[in-house]
Amino acid sequence: MKKNDSSTNRRRRRKSFGMDGQIDQRTVVLLLRGSGAVYAAFEHPALGTALLIGIAVVTLVYLLMRSQ
């Protein structure tokens, strides 16, 4: 009985995280935006510094909002 329950849970987890071999549309958009930001930071180092600070601030705000 336990074996059946765990395989069902694994299937649900796999389905909820989109791990069925297909790339989610959001993932493609994030990869394209990320690669564009990396290219821009490579070409213009000052822009890279600004991007890094912006990402750090957004991440910090996200973590603070999530904990409440």
C-alpha cells in the first residue's frame, strides 16, 4: 500500500512542477530575458552593475514579502 501511495505522490509532484519533458513557456521567456541581460552586462559593464543591484533588491523584497 505504501508503494502505491508514494508513486502516486511522485506522479502528482512531477505533474505540478512541469517535469514531463516539455519546456514551460515561462521558462523560455526567463531564459531569453536572462541571456539578453547577460549580453547587455557583458557589452556595458556599468549596466551589469546596475542589473546586479536591481536583482539583489528585488530578491530581498521578495524574500521579505514571502516570510510574512
